[in-house]
Amino acid sequence: MNSSSPSGSASPFVYVADVDAHCARARAAGAAIVMEPYNTEYGSRNYAARDLEGNVWSFGTYRPAP
């Protein structure tokens, strides 16, 4: 990360095929789950976790068309 960016300022979204399994692995590894897996109105399943630097990562099944 750029040294001029403050910790906790990033919020990436990452595609994963199996949100529930990914969340379980993240939890087992000690991740702070800030939003439990949930279904969206547009058909995606998502969850969010905070890393050690305070960044919130969102993971989900939404994958836009190329």
C-alpha cells in the first residue's frame, strides 16, 4: 500500500465461488468478520472481514460480465 494512504482506508471486493466456505476459513484463521454471509437482492452472496491494518475486505459471488 502507498505509504501516504492511512491504514484502514482500503475496501476491496474480491470474487469467491463459495462465500460460506471462504468465510469459515477466514474465521478459523482469526479474521474479524464484520458482516456475516448474506444474500443480496441482485443474487450475490457476500460477507466482509477486517484485516490487521483496519481495511474492510468484502467477498462475494458477484462477478460482472467482461
